[in-house]
Amino acid sequence: MATLKPILLVEDNPKDLELTLEAFEEAQLANDIVVARDGAEALSYLFDEDGQPVSKPTDPKYPAVIILDIKLPKVDGIEVLQRIKANDSTRAIPVVMLTSSKEEQDLVRSYRLGVNAFVVKPVGFKEFFDAIRDIGSFWAILNEPPPGCHPRRPRGT
């Protein structure tokens, strides 16, 4: 069986991080979850100091999906998204903005930069938990990645 690609979760809020990890666990995702607590840490996972990708689409470290908050310390999520989508080697990685921002400008700018989905974090515990579980299941199991890019779990396993 092919190695499953990790999910890169970029979240600075400890409570949201804990809930997100619990929801992924409940969804029984077999993917490893790599956590970055700020935008700079996410960029360091993806790019070297010269701005070159540290992994290729066929490498096990290459993310299946990036779950990205907008309001992050050091480097905000919009800038992280811009860097990902500006590079030919990382452009195909699906990016889901998961944010508390309801600002229309964040939504519009994210889509202009190539975000794959924009989800406003639900306020209620159950709704937040369900949304995270569904996002993880869709992107890690149901989504069909570009050929040769992301091995995924075969259906029914």
C-alpha cells in the first residue's frame, strides 16, 4: 500500500488545535498530522531558506492537504497561501482556509490566490468538531488528487 501523505495543520490557537486533532482522530484518518503553530513554521516545513520546496509531490513529507488559519503570528495565512500557490512544486497541494475571519476581503483574496476551500470556524463545539471531521475526511479520503501527486487510502480501508 502507498504511504499516506500527511495533513499539515497550521493553527496557533491551542483550544482550536486540540479540538481539530480530536476531530481528526474521531474521523479515524490514518494520515499523520503535522502541526505548525505559525506561518513561519509552515513555510519552513514546505520550503528551504532559499525558497525552494523541501519535498516533491512523490515524497512522503509532501502534504495531502494544508489546513490553514489566516490570523497567524510571524507570517499570516494569506502570505503562506500566496507562497504555496506561487510555486510550481507546491501549487497543487490543496489548501483549506479554516478561520474565524468573516471579513469579505479575506474570502475574496484567498480565492484569488488559489485557495481550494474557505471555511469559517463554527462557534459551537459540536459544529466545529463536525466541520473539522468532515474537512479531514473529504480531503484525505474522498478527494481525488492529481495523478502521481498524493497516494491516498484505498476506498473501503
